[in-house]
Amino acid sequence: MPRVADHDARHGQITDAVQRLIVRDGLTAVTVARTAAEAGVSVGLVQHYFTAKDEMLLATFTRVNGRFTARVDELVDRGEAEGRTIAEMLRQALAELIPLDDARRAEFLVRLAFGGQAAHNARLATVQRETLAGIRSRVARAIGNGTVCGEVARGVDADDAARRIVAFTEGLALHTHIDPDRTPVTATLAALDDQLGRVFTGICRRAQLGRGRLGSAE
């Protein structure tokens, strides 16, 4: 167990260094030598964990996406404990994709950098595609649960609505990144609320039903 823990810690130390380099200097600045210096370890240690630069990049991309998923799970657990509606929990989850603070801004820059790289890298493209599919699936399940509890009108196509909501959120994230001065947090979240309000038009009955978990299957 200590060896596994040490391996995970070193792995995270290196991928965190890659993320910092990308945020500060861009994806082209990432090399094994610079990553080692940023992480405070030897080049040999980096090469021990990652035999090629592409593997290091892939692990960093996967780690960033994993952090997003973990935060969403925590938000859902907290939202359920607080009795929040599905729409409220979905709004909190989607807001994690928007660069509204330093932490989310750093993750957005990483996703943006890898998005361009994925056009020429099949393995990165696969992670990107699977991540997007996972987000859409979670949103679609939330909409489906909303239909059951009364927040969403029956007959709404959950997959289609999820596609539109996620596309809108990603566009909002890009606008926030490009022109933050004209996309203040309050206006950004209000726009997201408006988009969700087009789908979540009813009143929640999940308290009586005892279900409605974001991302759970009915």
C-alpha cells in the first residue's frame, strides 16, 4: 500500500507540474526537463513514470477531467443533503466548467490547450470525446430525473436538451475566458439559469419521491 500511495503521489506531483506549465506558458512549453524542474524532481524520475511526453500529457488531461467529475459528485451529495432541486444542482455542476475563479480558470486553460492538440492526437481526442459524452450523459440523466420529479415537462427529449445545455455552457465558458470584463460572474450565472429555466419549468417533487440524484439512473 505505501508503494501505491507513493506512486499516486508522484504521479500527481508530475501531472500537477504539467498543468502549471500549461497555464503559465502554454502547451508548447511542456518538456520532460521543464516538467521535472517545475515538479522539483529529476528528469529520470519523470521518465520512470512516463516513458513519453504524450503519456505525460494524456495523464494530465485525464487528471483534470477526473477532478471536475469528483467535484460534481461532491456538489451533488451536498445538494441532496441540503434538499436542493435538480435544476439547482445541475447549475452548480455546469458552473464548474466555466472559468469563474482561478482554479476553474486554470482547468479551462488546460482543456482549451488539449482541445487544440486533440485535433492531431487520437488518444487525446478519445479522452476529449469520452469526457464530453460523460458530461452530456450526466445532464441527460438529470433531465430525465427532473421529468420524474416534476421539474421537467413530460415529452422533453433529454438527450437533445442535454446537448443544447452543454453546448451553451461551453460557449459561455469560452466567452468568459476571452472577455472576462464583459462577462461578470453574476451575468454569466444568470445566463446559465436562463438556459436551464427553458428546460426545468416545473416544481420539484423529489422530496416526496425520495429520488432525483444528478447522474443516477431511474
